[in-house]
Amino acid sequence: MLANRSGWRRMRHKIIMPDLGQTVAEGKIVRWLKQPGDRVEKGEPLFEVETDKVTMEVEAFRAGYLHEILVGGGEIAGAATPIAILTDSPNESHGGPSSHAPEPGFKKTSSVTASGSVPGVQRKHARRRTTSPAPERVVAPPRSTTEPKLTTDQKLGMYRRMVLCRMFEERVYYLFLEGRLPGTIHQSQGQEASAVGVCSVLEPGDMITSTHRPHSHAIARGVSVTSLMAELFAKATGCCRGKGGSMHVGDRDAGMLPAIAIVGGGIPLAAGCALSFQYLKQPNIVACFFGEGATNIGTFHEGVNIAAIWDLPVVFVCENNRYAASTAVEKVMKVRRVSERAAAYGIPGETQDGNDVEVVYRAMARAAARARDGAGPTLLELETYRLAGHSRSDPGHYRAAEEVAGWKVRDPIAAYETRLLAEGLLRPKAVAEIRSAIDHELDEAVARAEQGPEPRPEDCLSDVFSE
């Protein structure tokens, strides 16, 4: 807390140097984008940091006023070291870099030139970018009379689930910036329609496999937000008992095998799970999520081929977000669409707008019906876009600003909200109520996660063998 001369007090919040990678122990402040006394909005770029791997802007995790800069431009601080102070109200006095004793982890460096620039730092506007055009929209085939018609409750349910996915990811991002969340994060803002549209078709007993970007898949499939958040906090109450973390979440009872972070690793697993359904004569199917980068991995060929020749009940869902980490899809694939590769296996391939949840739902319903009827797998390509970077330390310099802006216009949640409002199925008041309820749900999930028990050392020996 801070006190002014009148005696009233205001809350202080420490801004820390974020942990930008498992092999990155410190970062250099290139420059502050705000000065002491300035108003700062939540999510607004606050400072620019350089490591040996990346130069990027870091956003404020909450709104307030920049009270004091503890680590100035050109200076180095270790991960999790406080570098500035934010307050809830304007300050009577504020200043630049503090004259107080530096926090542990702070280092002074003399690499700043007289002009204030830092040698070796590439500004974002000077970086070379690869511009990828927005994909051509593929018109879905005409609806057949057998296609399911969505009810009002289903539409509103999908909308709420997408908002929950987005707000969960946003909460996790700011928890990470605050230094409250351990480990790493790979987020899926912008891809909610593909996760929710696919999982809304699935029935009890069906299963999904996921990737290193699994949060929205888990929420869409019905994994408890409380257990999911606890898993990210590495607590024993997590969905994988604190042993998996962000990239390995799952809950078999909810219909999600623990995610596999290895690119393409879930594809043969999905084929195997589908084989078990077929062998046991169970009426269930598997939805296998992966990115377009995985289609260049050997396991893609092996998994899809064996599913095709044995007519296994699996839908291979390729979330084509156009970049495998930082590599544009057109640089590593000669065919225009991933779905064209289905022809090599003698199975149907279909490309759809992955940002339209109802289009995704109908396409998945067709593929799921085919799988349940014993007709085998489908390769379903959903064209979408991740609005965040590949991981916690990716500023996305390889994407042109106009490309990102173009995809933000196609934000799946904003688009669906507009549609539901126009159809009279959703009211502005209901939008606010949904978001408020989700905020409360996430507040409770975070509180329970932070208070939850840590795994015990002997827990390393459990969940190893099945008897």
C-alpha cells in the first residue's frame, strides 16, 4: 500500500520481468512505453524487453497508474524480478528509475548508447515479415435434410462456451504476467469456434485428442474449469493431479485423453482409441485435433493411413491457423489445402471456415455421422487464426500487422455474438451477464487453485502402471 500526505492509501502492484522461456533467465529492458504518472490500461503494451532469443512488448496485467520504474531502459533483470510499481490511483509524486536499493536479480548494463538506443535490438517495425493472405473461403455444401438444426439453447450454449474459452485464456495470460502461474503457456485466442463447434457434436463416451495448445479443447469438451486451472497451477486437485501442466491437460471421464505436446503425437493415439471402439463394438468416435504443421510429420501419414484402411471411427480435425510456430503454411506445403491430402488415403477431405462455429458444427456432424455408420474417417480442415503468439515468448514479428488486423475482424466470438443479437436470440444485457458469471467462475477457480494442495513426492510413483 502507498499513503499520501492526506493519509489515504492506495494499492501497489509489482510489475515483474516475465519468464520468457525455460532457458531464459533474464531480460533487458529496451525501453518503457509509459512514464511515471501515466495511465495504463489492462492489456496495453507497457515496456519492451530483449532476451537472447526475442525482442517483444509486454502488456500490463491490470489497469492503473505507473508509479515508479525500478529497472530503467538498458538495464537487465532476472525473471520474476520486480521492475516497476503500478497503483490503482494517480500519485502525488512519481519518478523514473528508483534510487532505492535494487531488487535481487537486477543488473546494471552499459550497453545503452547516448541516443538511448540499444545495440543489436531490432525494433518490430524493422523486422522482416512474411505476409500470408487470408484464405479463400470455401462454401459449405448445401444442407441436406438430415443435417441437424441447432436449437436456441444449443446456439447460446456454444456462444457461452466460446466466451469461456476466451476469458479463460485471457485470465491465464495475465496470471502468467503477474508471475503467479508456473510453467509455460501456448494459447488459442481466435480458435474457439473450431474447438466448440467440433466438441458440441460429440456424445458421451466419445473421445478427443489434443495438442500443446489444449485449453480450449478441454473447456469445449467439458473438462471442469476448476480442475483445469488447478492443473495449470501444478496442484494435486488438477485434472491430471498436477503432473501434466498446461500442455498435458485432459480428463478421460469428460471425454478427453491427456493432450500430447509433441507435434502430431495425438494422431496415432486417436487411431488406436478408435480401433478400441471398433473392436469392442462401441458406438463412439474420436475427434483428433492437430495443426497444419503436423500434416508434414510421419505420424500423420501412419495414423491417417491405418484409420483409412481399417475404416476406423475417427475424425481428423486440422486446425489450420496458417503458422507452424513461425513458419507459414505455404512455405512447407505444395497443395493449396490440407484437405486435398485426404485423396491419398481414399477418404473424404473437407475445408471449412473454422471461425464460424455453426459451419464447423455442421461439417463435424456430417463427418461424425459417417464415422458412426462405419464408413471410416474424414479429414476436416478448419481455417482459423491464433491471435496470440505461438507461445509465451513469441511476439509474432513474422506476421504483418495488416494480416493480424484482417483476422481480428473475423474474430469468431464477436461475429457469432453479432449474429445472435441480430437473430434476437441474445440481448446486450445477457452478454454482460454471461461475462460477469464467467468472471466469477474464473475468480473461484483461481482461488481454489492457489489454495489447493501440492502433489506429494511419493505421488511420482502413482499413475505409472495400470493393473
